[in-house]
Amino acid sequence: MNLALLESFGQNYPEESDGTLDCISIAITCAFNKRGTLLAVGCNDGRIVLWDFLTRGIAKIISAHVHPVCSLSWGRTGHKLLSASTDNIVCIWDVLTGECDHRYRFPSPVLKVQFNPRNKAMFLVCPMKQAPVLVDSNNSYNVLPLDDDSDMNIVASFDRRGQHIYMGNAKGKICVIETKSLELVASFRVTTGTSNTTAIKSIEFARRGK
């Protein structure tokens, strides 16, 4: 029978809840590690709670920030955790020791942080109302070039292999930038129905990269 026809009668949401994790405070954001065995939860009191997802128990609590944690990203090996707080501070944490390896302060609130999937020393920061910043933990950084300087509502994300950075703006335009050279290699516009301007709020990639 036609699989597409069968899927039209199915539900596009889970039939039942798998369970809940009783967090010690209000959860703001969360992220799985690469293998799905650990879940990092950023809380409104600035703490990061690491859950062992197999036993559903708390593995570690890191007193990371003073203000709420707004974004988290795991390193490729699972040994490092990148966090951003509403106090404009971005930190790199050692998961095993709970110590902070690097701390960065930005001039505006940070919407999203993301490790390069193939380079643990490089990460992407998306500040509010400013161009995304590509940071190297070896004390260097580059501000990504914007296609339109008047539109500063930018979201950005690495692709699965970290070779390109995809940036989207409030006008629905996607720009693809090569990570090494920071040159624009492609651009296209996202439209839905009759609307010509569709704001890009987030960009995520499937694990297989397609």
C-alpha cells in the first residue's frame, strides 16, 4: 500500500508521554550529547543539570551562571559543553570536572551558541541584533559578513560537517558561508504560500545531512 497514503491517516505527535524528568528548577533549554546518553538542561537559576538519560537520574549539577541559561551545545566528543546566559556571558565547561575552561562576554544578549561539529576549538555565537560571530578558543574571532546590513535579526547554524554556516534573516533569506574562507557560496529565499517574507527563527540539520 502507498506509504504516503498511510501516513496521512497517522498522527504527527506521540500517542503517549515517555516520562518526565523532575528538574530541580524551571528548565529553559536542553540538548542531548551525540550518543543521546546525556541530557544537559539549562535552568532559570543559572545551573546546568546533566541527566543520565539511560537511568533517568542526575549525573552532575554545574553552577554555571548567575542569570538564566538560554542556549547549550555539546562538543563532538561529549567532554565539553558550551553555554550562554542572559547576562551576555558564554562559557565552555569541562563536563567531567565541572570547571570552566573559557569565559567570554558579549556586548548584547546571546540567542544561540553552537560548537563546530568537527572542530572542538571553534564555535558560533548569535548575539541579539548583531551579526553572528565565529570564535576560535585560541583567542581569535571573526564577524560573519551580512547580506543586508539593515537586517540584524540573524540566526545561524553549522551544517552537519561544519564546512558551511547557514544564516537566515527576518526577510526569509538564507545565506550559505564557507567556514574557512567566510565567503558567500550560495543564497536563496524561503517563501510559504503567498507570503514573500518569512522570518527565519531557527535552522537545524538532520543527522544524515540531507
